Amino acid sequence: MIPPPELPRPQFPLLGPRITRAQAAVLDLSTTGDTLQKVNLADQDAIHAAIWTTIHAAGCSIGFGGYLEHRGIYKASSHFGKGAADRCIHLGIDLWAEAGHPVYAPVDGVIHSLAMNAMPLDYGATIILEHDTPAGSFWTLYGHLSERDLHWNPGDRIPAGTPFCHLGERHENGGWVPHLHIQVILDIGGYRGDFPGVATMAEKEKWASCCPNPMCLIEFAA
């Protein structure tokens, strides 16, 4: 088995130079977390209210978290399966901010692929960057974007610090409360413009080995 490349340190804050760590609340949207315990998980308005109540109660302006969380919110769509083998383990980090918030490339990359994944509660507008390092390549996926960000072409260079995409509105981000899904991928296989972002409980370790914690690439402003 080829060892994974050592991921570089971020060169630029993912959400831009004005969002500090003090402005960011850690959210727990798991089945055992407090945020969504009394919320109808099929009601995006209720989810939106619960998330922003938690963020504001912490005196913050954005929220983040979710790597390998066991979540119940995916039961609202058949996209994640039906029955005991439902996909429920979140493989990325979510950053919750207002629609239209810019997202900056944390490290140098090129556009690998992009797509509109329009199935209900899918990624919506999606961009994947490819990053080359001396130890090998890896990829980062950005989901739930604005459709206007799909103007790039595969091969376009995206230097670190480029504001290359924005959080999408519900009609273009798969129907979700506006947020960014970022995911690190060590082996993208034949996927283009898409990659599984949620795994079954039985395959948690398999997918975690391919998709390490993206927090290594997420930096806030000083």
C-alpha cells in the first residue's frame, strides 16, 4: 500500500482574512449532540434555526465541525440509502456561514473537475481541486457552492489565497442550510465532480483512511 502524502500546511485562511478562530463556534450535529436533539431533521428551516441559535449563543459568526460524525440528518433523503446500511458517517468538515461567503484556496492547486450534483440533499454545485506535493497528489472537494462558481475549467490554476468559490443558496447547494463541505481525498479513483461525502457505519475506517481530517488545511485569520 502506498503511504499517503504528507499534507501541506495551509497558506491562507479558508474563509478569508477577516474570520478569526474566536468568531468560530464548534458545532456537534451528531445523533448524540445537543444542537439537533429536538429538531425535525426533515425541516431545513428548523435545522437552520437550531444551527444559528447555537452559533449566536456562543457569541460567534460562523460554525464548523463534523468530521466522522454519526448524523441523523441524512435520513431525509433516499440519496443516502434506506435501512440498516444507511450512509450516516460524515467524511468532511462543514463550515456554516451565510450564503455568498467567499471560500479561499488554502494551498496551491488546479481545478480537477466540477459538477452540479442536483439530487435532493446532494452537494449541489461542487468543485474538486488537485494538489501535487513531493510525496504525491491529493484532492480537496468543496460542496454546496454557488452555481456561478462553475465557470472554471479543468486545469485552471488556483493559487493559495484565490477566492475561487462561494457558499450557495439552498436552490443551488442541494437544498441544505448554506454551508461549505470540505473534504480531503487521497485516492480519487475515477470520480469527477463528485465523491462520496458520507459513509456507512460498517465502512467508517475504510473511508477515513482515504479521507483524513480536513482540519489540517483549515486555518483562521490571526
